[in-house]
Amino acid sequence: MGETTNQIEHHIEKTRDHLGANLHELEYKVKEMADWRYHFRNHPMTLIGAAFGGGILLATMMSSRRASSGPAPLTAVSRGPQAQRVIQTWDHIKDALIGVAAGKVTEFVGEMVPGFEQEFRKVRSSQ
């Protein structure tokens, strides 16, 4: 029993201070993670890309819903080969933008949530 009461009290106080500092740092990081302004400052293009991709996805979903409930739309074939190329190009652009946005969102969430990317890869490979 080499330690004195004062040494033990000093050790307890030092540990308490260290834990308090860790708790404050953790609290700060949690607030930072929940603050969209912080993420926009540090990842503006990711959030803009995600918003853009989300907008395209929403517009695509809404237009397909409208198309299924309304009259039959004119197809690219009925409009001619140039219109078909334009529509195909636009579809490729939409697919690429959605893919980039999905990749950025996955990367962003992976940075925020430990273990997310591994689980995402498992789910993706099982499909």
C-alpha cells in the first residue's frame, strides 16, 4: 500500500478532470455532427450534389407517376432519331448525376457513422 490518501485523491481528481474534458469534447462533436451548417461549410459540393441528385430523383419519380396516370406520352421513336439521341443523352446525364450523388451521400454518411461503409458494401454485394 505505497500510495497515500493524498496521492489517491490527486489521482481521482486528475481522472475526473480528464473525463470532464473528454465529455465536453464529445458534446461538442455531437453538436457539430447535428449542425447542417458545419457540414455545408466542410462539404459544400457533397451537399449540393446530394440536393441536386435528390431533386432529379424526385422529379423523375413525379414525372413517371404523372406519365402512368395521364395520356400516353410521345416516345422518342415517334419524334425521330435526333430526339431519341437527346432523350438518351439526358437519361445518361440523369443516371450519372444520381450515381455521383449516391456515391457522395454514401461517402458522407460513412464519414459520420462508423461502420456504415462496411455494412453498405455487405448489403450491396448481397443484392
